[in-house]
Amino acid sequence: MKVVFLKKLFFMVSILIAILILIFFMLDLVIYALASGGIFLLWLLYFQVADYQYIEFDNRNNKVLLRYYKIIRFGKTDFNAIEFPQNLLYNINFENSVFGKLTDLTIVIRTKRGIAEYPSVSLTALTYQERMEIKKTLYGLLGI
């Protein structure tokens, strides 16, 4: 639900700022229009840095499955998935930033050639409780 809210919030505020910029240009208030454009760029930058992603996590059938895609994306949405047998899990790393509000998950597994690290997945769009459930589950698989 938080994901849908964030997506709607982003697009509604973006449309509002675009209309505001248009009105300022029509009223020949160029300085205000440019300032509003700067605000829009900061708004866009925030969502790109926060990297909100839709996350689906499952660990049934002795496999770990993590599907994810960016919520705010211009152009074609790239759907990504991480799937591996539970016994191959080698390590996990939860990296928190901005006072724990932004969380990235990095999964490390064993392969026939050694250790492999998947790209980090942003858990920022999840609630604190959902992040803790994933953390507890993955640490449980590691035996920690």
C-alpha cells in the first residue's frame, strides 16, 4: 500500500508543480517559474536518491526469491529478480543511511566458482516492520 501511495504522491505533486510553472510563465513571472522548476528538480532528485522499489520476498520451497522494480521510473520498467536455493546463502548486508530511513540489502551467495554478490536492492519503500521481517528471515537462514 505504501508503494502505491508513494507513486501517486510523486505524480500528483509533479503535475501540480508543472501546472504552477505554466501559470507563472503565462503571467510573465519568469523568476517564480524558474524557482518552481528548481523545486521540481529537487523533488525528482529526492525520489531518485531514495530509490523506492516495489519488493516481493518469498522463502518457500527451500528457495529465496526477491522480485523488485523501481516505483518511479521514466520509460520502460525493468523487472528484476534474485532467486537461489536457501543453502547457498553466504552472507547478507543491510546498509542503513539517513538515520535508518533508507535501507539497502546486499545478498552474497556461494557458487561453484566462489562467492558472488548480487547488486544492492533498496528496501526504502517497505515499512520498518516489513524490513525487520526480511532481516529476521534471512538471518534465520544463515543461522544467526
